[in-house]
Amino acid sequence: MRTRLIAAAAEVRLAAVAPYSKFRVGAALLARGGEIVTGANVESASYGLTCCAERVALFAALTGGKRGFVAVAVVARAPGGAMPCGACRQLLAEYAPGAKVWVADSRSLTKVRTFTVERLLPGAFKIVP
Ligand code: THU
């Protein structure tokens, strides 16, 4: 399943809309029912409006009714892969707290680094327990 999720993130990465940074990121979420939901980063000329791949995937999954995420794969062309940014970590902590985070470089998809969401954002802010 890890290989499939990484492959899905690598594939959707190619659909990233990143005309400014040219840095394409793909993310794939595995929901508890086995479904995979993907997303890639989308940038804006008003740079701050850019949305990361992880959040595009997460928002699509949530609004598609998915819950209880088992894992999220993130693929980018960077040594060791790209780590989720702080904003994405917060959203993962809220909506995918139990997910494993698999990170890989698009040039070597078999080298995967694994994290927990708790490790990426210890003691995350939450209102709803
Ligand atoms: N980006 C992501 O999509 N995910 C990350 O984990 C880090 C950064 C995007 C945002 C922006 O489009 C580009 O990478 C460069 O920062």
C-alpha cells in the first residue's frame, strides 16, 4: 500500500500548477476504506494564496466525505523529499492525526522516510478533542 500511495502522489505531482516556484508537489491520502485521494500544489500570482499539495488533497478528501486517514504520501523533487509545511501539519493534526506521513524524492520513490503527525507537530492546537 505504501508503494501505491507513493506512486499516486508522484503521478498527481505532475498536475501541480506551480508557474512561479516551478516546485511541484504531489500528495496522496489513504482513507480507512482503502480509497486514495490525491492533490497537487496550486500557486497564485498573489503568492500567499498558494495552496500546498497536502491541503489540496486533504480538502478534496474531506469534502468527498472521507475520514480516518491511515497515511499520507508526499512526493517532491528534493533530496529526501519535501516535508509538510507548518500549515499543513496543523491540518493533518486536526483531520489525520493517526496518519503515517511518507515522504519521498520523485527521483527515488523507493527511498521513503516515515513520520507520525504527532512527531511533526507535537502538542498541536485543537478545539474539538
Ligand atoms: N509546497 C507544497 O505543496 N507542499 C509542501 O509540503 C511544501 C511546499 C508547495 C507550495 C509552493 O507551491 C511550492 O511548494 C514552493 O514553496
